Amino acid sequence: MSTAHQGVTNGMTRRTLLAGATAVAAATVTAGTARASEGVHASGGQVPSLWREFTRAPFTHPQIPYIGRAGAARIRRLPVVADVRAYGAVADGVTDCAPAINRAIAAAARAGGGAVTIPPGTFRIDGLIRLGHDNVVLRGAGSGRTTLYATKNLTELIGPYGSRYGGTKSAWSWAGGLIWLAPKARWDSLTAAIRAQAWPFEGWTGNRRDEWEQLTPVAPARQGDWTVTVTDPSRLRPGRLVLLRVDDDSAHTLLQHMSGGGPGPASYYWEDKTKLLSYVPYEWPVRVVAVRGRRVTLERPLPVDLRPEWNPQFTTHVGALTGSGVEGLTLDVMETPQSPHLLDKGYNGVVLQCAYDCWVDDVTVRNVDNGFGLVAASACTLRRTRVGGRGEHHPYFCREGSHDNLIEDFTIEERTVPAPSDTQLHGINVEGLSSYNVWSHGEMQMGTFDSHRGLPFANVRTDITVNNNGRHGGDANAGPLFGARFTHWNVRVTNGRAGLMRLDGLAPYSATVGLDTVTDFDQIDVPDFTGDLHSRLELYGTWDAVRPRNLYEAQRELPLR
């Protein structure tokens, strides 16, 4: 078992140990003892000043985002309602079991939800597996016991998928999965558009971003607020999932705000960044917790300020997939050579799209073009996932306005064959105004921290070991690599390469804490913004000395209010 999957030490869970360390750190901060003022933790580690600052203002800190509520509310153990063998699946490695598995999933949906079990063995699938209804879980016997052996790609199964931005690229290089979690109506409309070669937008408001209506305007508020005032609360109720839409103005002050503000973002030339501008308005799904008169309390704090010139409003959205997941299996794709860069055929793994509060747990994918994807997905969890085999383009991708997701206990294995010269490896990708996502406790035997332009902001990578040999991507017209409040916390770089690891010279209003010594070589980036980036660097040249070790887990232990 790799270090990324070890969860027990001396009979105590890792989370329990970290929670205890975090509690000691918080007590030390509160008491203001001499040891705290010296930055020394009781366990012998060092508490950076950034952590002490953050605990005093967790929802509004200028460099570190609050990500303590990232991920699904909980991963539920749903009761079994179907077994794929009852619908014709046979673990002989020869029979195409995709129709039987999909029939079992459809039966679970008709039953109102539940788990569809796949027993140990190898089940061949010549088609893709779709989960399109709420509260349905596909559950194998464990990633080392149940295998789905996939023989076809998405180009064969659905058709070629061109980029909506033009050119000859294949959008299967960053979209779609052989196990695809998306609401049925959304999946149907997407694939119909692809087959018609009317290349769609992929997010929460439909193929043309016009499938929404206003619920109510929202009054001005500040980033970090949990409660907002609305004009008309009549269509809001506790438990409802709404979409917060925030427009930009002609001076692009919203994009400047997402970049931390100040002279650098103000002087940046935004007008020709057509791909970036296509991501606006910023769309953030969130569940309503309480409605008291015109005051509405949200499940998470506001990700950005709300200003009148940005026309903040709560709106409807396409129906979301909620409460569904995939557990305990390996998706082993028939081994084929990796395609040239951006011409992937779609031997892709597991993708969550227009999904909220869904999950993937104990799942391995092998020999894929792209491993695990979050596309306009929010509040989802990927836990105990692994990517291996012949090598891939994106082991993990997070794009098209994906927010508040958690990827924890993940592994990217070293490729089993040399990379063809015309291919490219990224790593843990984030792009397209995606925000407040967390990558926690990972082992990356190859790849990089791929910020893929499109101004992602307020994302965290923490407690990760990485052989930093991948490269970032992103078209020039997709704008900056980083917005504000990126944080890299407790990161070990085994090959000493600085690129995309050390943020103080690249990302505005961001933080690098507990990074071992790195140097620039291979891909060397320059900052997108001029002047002082107001980015912080602490405990540089160390690894595993920072306390708390894991920023996400420590934030979960803080009081919410």
C-alpha cells in the first residue's frame, strides 16, 4: 500500500492524530504563550505566522482561502437494490456487460435510489456507464477485486467532439468519461449537441448558457459572508440548490477582484482574453440553509464580494445530480498508445458533471487518456482514487467552473511505458474560474500542479509528495495562470523543480508554506501581473515541519463562525 493510502498509525487514524495536533495549535494561538510567539509547536514542528493570522480571520484572509467545507457533505452507505448479475452481467471477460450494468442502474433509479452492486471479477464493457439519477451508487467489491474492462473510446461511442473555440482539437482531451455521472437530461442534451457538431458549453446553464431564470437579485455583500439579503425570497426555501451568478463590468473589475485587486490586475489587458471572458459570469452553486424574511443563510461562505455593478443574483440552473457515487472498482481500459497532444480519442475514466454532493471512493483507473474529471461539478469528493498504466494527458482535471470539491488520498503512478514524443502530461489540473477546490494527501509519482489558465482562484494543494515532471497548459487567450488565494502547504518535491510549486513569484495574494528547496529548470513561468504580488513564503526549505501538516484537515477543525 502506498503512503497516500495509509490511514492508520499505531492504532489511531491519521485524521485523529491531525485533529489533536490542530487542537494543540489552536490552543497555543489562543493562549499566546511564549512557544507560540516563537512559532514552535508542542510536537516539535513550526507554526507559521500565516496560520495564526488565518485562525483570526478564516473567511477573509487575503492569502489563504477557507476550504474547510470542501467536498460532499457525507459519503452515504446506501442500501443495495440491484445486483448487475440479475440483469445479465457475467464476469467472463468476454460478454459486453455495459447494457446489463446500465439496466441495473436504471432499475435503482426507478426504485428511488440505492446501491447497484458488482461482485468480484472482471466484467467487459463495450459501452459507457451512465449514472444520471439522484441517490444511485455503483458499488464494486473493492478496487482490487472488481474490474470493468473497457474496450472502446468516446469517439467511437458518441462521435468526434470538437472545441467550441475552434481549431482541430478533440474536446475528449478534457471532457467526458467511460463512467459518466451527470443528470440524465443534461447528458442527453450534451451528447445530442456533440453528435450534431454544435459544440456546447458544458456547465450549469445549458449548451448555450441560456437555461436559467432569475429567482431574485442579491444585495451587496462581502466575501466570507454566510448570510445575504435578497429582494424577493418567495422562491427560496431551506434545502434548495440555487446558482449564484455574478457578472463582470466593462472594466473587468470582477476579474481584478478574483486576482486580489491592486495595480497589477488593474493594468492587466483583459480585452483579448476571449476564452477567459467566455467563462463569465461566474456561476457558483450553493444550497440554502435558512430563510428569515429577506435574509438567506447559505451552506458555505460567499466566494467573492457581491457588488451592484456585477448584478449578483440567485437563479435556476439545469437539474443537478445529487447524492450519487461510484465505489470500490477498477476501470481498466484496453491498452492503446497515448494519442498526440489534444487529439485524445476519449479513453477517459470517471467524470462528474453538473453534479453536487456526489462522490467517487476507492476507484482506480488504468490506461486512460484522462483519469478523473470534475466539469461544472461542485461540493463533490474524490477519495482513495488512483491513476495508473501507460500514461495519460490529465490524470485529474477540474474545469468549467467547478467549486468546493475535495480530492483526497490520491495517487498518480509512474507510467508503465515511455511517453510518446508528441504527447503531454499535466497532473492535478484546475482552470476556468474554478475555485475553493482542495487536493489533499497525495502521492504524485509524475505530473505537476497544473494551473491551466482561465484564472482559477482560491484553491489549495496540501500534504502532497510530487515528482514535478509535468507541464502546465492553457491557451494565451485563457488569461492568467492564477487568481488570488492559491495556497501550497506542506509539499515535498522529489526532483527539486520549482515550476508551479513555489507561488511567491507567480500567484497574486497567495501563500507557499512548508515547501522544500526547489530551483527553476525545464518549464519556467513568469507572473501574469506586474508589481508586488503580495504573495507570502514561509518555512521555505523544509518539508513536514509545518504545523498543522494538512491545511484542509486543520480548517475542518476550526469553529465555523
